[in-house]
Amino acid sequence: MICENHTRVTEFILLGFTNHPKMQVALFILFLAIYTVTLLGNFLIVTVTSVDPTLQTPMYFFLRNLSLLEVCFTLVVVPKMLVDLVSPRKIISFVGCGTQMYFFFLFGSSECFLLSMMAYDRFVAICNPLRYSVIMNRSLCWWMAMGSWMSGVPVSMLQTAWMMALPFCGPNAVDHFFCDGPPVLKLVTVDTTIYEMQALASTLLFIMFPFSLILVSYTRIIITILRMSSATGRQKAFSTCSSHLIVVSLFYGTASLTYLRPKSNQSPESKKLVSLSYTVITPMLNPIIYSLRNNEVKGAAKRTITQKVLQKLDVF
């Protein structure tokens, strides 16, 4: 489509949270601290699950992939957000906006499927423990992880290419802190009903389909646990699933509030807060949840840190 009598938009202005200088500095310090904790926590999970011999199981293989995915997910949004908080001009190019949107959709979709793969892993471990090592073999785990990482490529490419091909001929101020689909779509100068229907169908597919797999897995898990005669066995089985359930609740709860809630019930401010929770807060909480609720991860982290400290002492 051609923008008649108007110049096509070549850059967008991200309005962010506030224009108050002191508030921007305070938010910059807060978000920088959160981002630092996020990177340290997730890289710690990646390190300990890679080097500790006791954590070389499918469960921790998927946890390592989740942490890597969280690092990539936050890398798409947070650095640009931090720069904008201390920059007088919160500008992002048209191509940069499309690139950010593509990778945001990609990693978001990948996390949906990776969480469902982790649920399947727990299902096999609890409901079919005798065949767990046979079913969840190394080859299958790698294929499941690769499938999760690549699952969002087609829909992310389609949605981003379709949206960025729409005519942007008027306002260019995005009332958000990054290039998310709905706030950018508001700037399109033609009717977007067809695109919105396609986007909703894709969202339902890439949020609800993996979520349905998680529900089925945990329904079977709960039934199996309730049939256990040993109270200790039930407690142990629940403890291996609790961290994953908390992470799933945080991710899907906030994503559903953003993308499945009627537009009439959303204000720009509330959307920003909800988006902030799954782009900034949840990636920080995930390694904390897995570390605090998992004795094996805590033990491996202590061993890894102690080993590194001793190695440095030996050097000196």
C-alpha cells in the first residue's frame, strides 16, 4: 500500500513510562539492578547445570535451555529500554522496530513450547519412572529443545512481515516501552481487522496449544500422585513439579492478561505494567524460584562457586 499525500514513517518514538527526569533516573537504576540480577541468576543456572555431574539429567537440560531463552528474551527488550530512560530522544528505526518485534514474538513463542516440553518431562518422570531414561533419551531431549527454539520462527516471520508491510503514514509515537504488536498496530492508517483476526488466531495457537499440553500433563501427574500410597513419595513428586508450576503460572498469567483480554479493558498504563512483569520481572524470578525450591540446584551452585573461589586462591 502507498501513503498518498503523506510520508511513510521511517522511525518510531517510544513513549515509555514517564518524561519526568528524576523518575527516569530512578527507573533506570531499578531496572538496571533487576537486569543484572536476571543475567547473573540465569547464567548461574546455565553454568551449574552444565558443569555439575549430578545435574546431567533431562530436567536440568531443559532448565538450562529455559535460562538461555530468558537471557535472549530480556536482551530483546531491556537494553533498549534502559537506553531510552536516559536518552532525550527515545527513537527506534522502522527496521529496528520490526526486528525487535520479530525476536520478541520468536522467543515468547519458544518459551511457551519449552515450558510444555518441561511439563512432559515431569509427566514421564512421575507417571512412567521405570522407563524414564529410555523415553527421555539424549536424542529426544535435543529434538524437543530444538523444536521449542524453532517453533516460533514461521509465525513470528509472518506476523512481523505482514504488520510492517501495513501503511504507517501518520503518527509515529508508540505508547509503550518497546515495539509490541498491539501498540504499534494502533498507528496503522487503514482498517486492521483482518490482521487482528490472524494475530488472535496465532496467539491462541501459540499460547493455548502448549498450555493445553501442560494441563494434560499435570492432570495425569496429579492423578498419579494422588494414587501413591506413600506420603513421602507424594511430597517428593509435588516438590519436583512446584517450581515449574510457579514459572508456568507467572508466564501464562501475565501473557493472557496482555494478549487475550478485551481491548476495552486495557489502558496503556496497565498494559505497560503487565508487559513489564513478563519481560523484566519474571525472567529475574525464574532462576530464583528454581534455586530456592531445589536443593540439588542450591548444592550444585555452592559447589561451583566454592570451586571457582579455591581455583582463584590457588593462582595467588
